[in-house]
Amino acid sequence: MKTTNYRNGNCRCRTYLKQYGYGWEVGFLYGTTPIFVGNFIHRWEATCWYTMMNRELRTFTRKYKVARTCPQKWYTHFLRSHLYKKYYDFLDKAFRQYTRAYDRAVAKDLKTYRKLSRCWYPTEKTLFLKAA
């Protein structure tokens, strides 16, 4: 389990990366309130998002400075929205990579199938039936 601690005024914040079941969980706690929780299947994706999330938190707090009189509930909502926006941008990039890889694999297998099917007789081809 990895953790990084932050402090915002009197409130202590914490990011974490831990194994959860067969996957990985990345989260951000503002005091004791969970602000963000993300689940991943692969460790490398979770680690990549964890480092990206910590970087985003540092840039967010530098970019959007607030006064002591700022309502904490509004600030945590703003921070939550920002983190989830970045999280879904990260997932879009990851899914694009997977889609590209699977499209290539299907195209390659289809090419091989067409090459092999030239040698088959029509009586040799069988259908994939639902009933056994």
C-alpha cells in the first residue's frame, strides 16, 4: 500500500493505492471524507493514475488558492469534480489503446481466416450452433 499525506490548513488529506480483491484501488481522503475512489484491474494502470492524481492535486492547489473563509463543502466538491474529470480523461486514453490493440488482433485473425478458408470445402465448414 502506498500513501501520500497532504495538509490543507487544519485538515489532513491522504491519497492511497492499495490492492483490493483481484484489482487495485486508488483514492483520496479529505480528512475522513472520501473524495475520490477509482478501481483498476491492472497494477500498472493504477500506479500510473496514482502518480498522475498526486501531480494533479499539487497543480490544483497551486492554481486555485482559496481563503480561510472559503466553504469547505464547496471546495471539496470542486476538487472532486476536477479529479473525476481527469480520471475519465485518463480512462478514455487507456480504452483507446485497448480498442486499437483488439482491432488489430481481429484484423490479423480475419486475414488468417480468409487465407485458410480458401482451402476448405463447403461440406467441411460447420456452424456454431446454440443447441448442443
